[in-house]
Amino acid sequence: MSKRKHDIQEDEDDSGAWLMSYADMMTLVACFFILLIAFANFDPVGFTIDSQVIANHFNRDSAKHSMTKLEILQEEIAKHPELIDKLKISLKDGELLVTFSGSVLFEGEAHELKPEAVEALDTMIDIIKGRGLNYRILVEGHTDSLPLSKESLFKSHWALSSARASSVIERFEFYGFDPEKIVPIGLGSTKPLLPNEDEEGFPIEDNIQMNRRVIIKLLEPINKENQIKMGLGVYFKDATE
């Protein structure tokens, strides 16, 4: 009698086992139809925004690590409160370009940095130094095409632009950057952003202010023997570290 009861009990247990599998299958079917509905109402823009928000929330550290050194520098310099209104910064072809208006750094035809310009420049250099001293740095000095005054210390725009680029380079050297990896270049008035004069030959003051500028180009250090050639000269030579 006890054996019969045991067999009945086993049959009852076996008869209920299929319900678990059936419930799992129905759950999967329900999920499948939910996904179909979701894709039927797919909003690419909204999906992209939501995915970015989720990714930024859960992967902040990994996203930061995936940025290049120059991208991190660009972000830090661009957001610094003392530099926001004093420079323009962009990343192009593996170079970080920092542009200072000539009026921000220099007075008139002077080649010595203004006191407030030294503070801004030092702030930027300090940020770069915090990321290392091995960056290759190229500083371009640009001027307008207006004739220099008789009182000017310089005979040409080439000389003036070179002296201004050298003044900026000296600040990098002061902070410990390798002189062999920092190069000043004077380009005079050869590469204006905008015309210095209108069709009648009158100066366009706003354009002149934009053409008077200093561009600081930062390139990441390299570890193998390499030469970066620009124009007719070899500006950088990096030895194997």
C-alpha cells in the first residue's frame, strides 16, 4: 500500500514539472513580443541620447582613459576659468592648437609679454606640465601687414613675429621643458586669417586684431627615433627613450 502511495506521489511530482518549463517558455515569448514592439517604435535619436547617458554614467572612468593625452589637455585648458576668454583651442591632425590673440599677449609692436599675459600663459603651461614635460612644442608668431613704425625695434614683420614666438618659448623653458623639443617660428604676415585691408586699401581693424596672433602647437612625445619635417627644416628630433 505504501508503495502505491509512493508511485502516486511521484506521478503527481512529474505531472507538475512541465509547468515550470511552460512558464519559462511563455516568459521568453512575452519578452520577444515586447522587443518587437520596442523596435517597431524605435527612435534613433532618442535611443542614441539614452545610450550615451547610460554609457557616461556607468563608464566614466573607462571613457576618460580612452581619451588621448591631447584630448584631456584640450578639455582641461578649455574649461579653466582664467583661460576661457583669452584663447581658442582645437585638436586637428594629432596637434593641439592653442591660439592667443596678439593683443592678449603683447602691446602694439612690443615683443615682451604683458604682465597679465604672463599669468595666463603660465596657467596654461602649468596645466601642460601637469601632464608631462615631454611634449613637442611649436610656437608660431603671426603679425598683420601694416608698415612698422619708425620707433619700432624691428626692421620687419619677420623679426617681430620671431621675437614674439621666442618670448612665449622662454616661458616653457622657464618651467622646465626641454629646449630641444620647443621651437619658435616667425611667419610674419604671410598667413593672415582675413584680409588686413579692404578693397580701397583702408585697414580693417577687426581683421588686423585676428591676424596678430600666436599659435602654440602641441604634439605628443614619441619614443622611437623620428623626425618631424615641416617646410624646409627639421624642427624636432626625438631620441629613443
